[in-house]
Amino acid sequence: MTSLNALSLPSTAAMLKATESLLPKLPAFPDQRSGFDAHVSQADILDYPDLFLWGLEERLLDIVECHIGLPIAFNDIHIRKDFANGLKAGSRLWHVDSYDRCILRIIIYLRDVSDTDGPFEYVSRRTTKLAVPILEQFGTIPDGVIERFVSPSDVKPCLGPAGTVIFAATSNILHHGTVPITSNRYTLIFNYNSRQPKRAEEARPKAPRDRLIHIASQFSQRQRECLLWE
């Protein structure tokens, strides 16, 4: 965990301005498939290249590439609203992302997140390995089962003010977004994986390629390769 201030990237101010412009476009009700969250459409996100510029900052690419250990793919961007509606399902259950062997997500809190605002939680890699047989059986770990493998002291909630940044290796750690109680949670998420993912269909960018090509024309060769990796 760190913060936007600590990272001090030159494009942060423009990225935050773009994000705040898009927040009013979040749907007023949860997506019918999940029942608990909503996202700004990819079409709207593509109108704001400053979001892509931040996710492709050279310093961030260095960090992600060092972690993944391979040429990296900048997958996609999400501006997400998690509703305080009490529903515990989907990504609110403990799980590990599995569409690639190594995935890194950068999660930015857009509003303050306390222990009742739906913080991101994780457990260590060592503890995660103990739960692999359960994950293989269920895909997610149901309530009442996780306690058999993970003690409360091993669960690490990520709390922080707006501007908190979380680097999460979601293919290697059990994690989930907890259920917000007192207020909705607002996050900006950048996703990265290798250029040869295990399940390419899931890793493939959701944005139309012609729009990505247009955005990529503004960037360096390295940045273009990360964005147009497919």
C-alpha cells in the first residue's frame, strides 16, 4: 500500500480530474449480473486518454514488469462503485484470479475507506496455498469454510483515505472486497498481466482495438506495446 502523493507521478492530477468527470456516469443501481456493483462503461473511459497515460507511466510499468517478470500487457481500466446493499457474492467472496499465472492490479480508493466501507482484504501467499484444494472445488470459498484455513489475525484489511493505492498480486493471494456497510465504495482499478495469459479471452481488453490504436498514438513505443499487446 502507498498513496498517490507518495508515488508523485506527473500525470496524477489529470488522471484524477478525468476520474471525477466520469463518476457521475456510474449507474444508479447495481449491475443485474453481480447484484452489488456498477462500472463506468468502456466507451466513456475511452474518451479520457489521461486515464491510460497514468496506467502506462514508465515508473508503474517498471514496477509491474519487475513483479510479473515478463513483457506486460496493460489489460483494462475500471471505475467501480460497490453498493452498500448487504449482498455477499461474486468478488465479495474469497477467491484468487486465475486467468493468468501472474496478475497485478492497482486499486485506488476514490473516497475514504474505513473498516465499514468495504475495504479490500487479503491473506498471505503461504496461507493462500493451504486453501488451494478448496479453491479448486468451489472457485470461491464459501462463508464458514475460510475460517478453517485462515485465522482472523492472518486477514489484512486495506484501510485508507482517498488517494490510497494498493498493488495487489491477485493471482497469488486470497482476496476479496468486503461488503460496504456505512457507504458505497468507489475505486479506480488498473489491470496488468503477461502477454501470453492462460485464458486469453478473459484477459483480452474489452475496448475496441481501433480506439486503443488511436489512444496509443500519443505514447512511447514501450507504452504502445503494453497497450496493444494482443
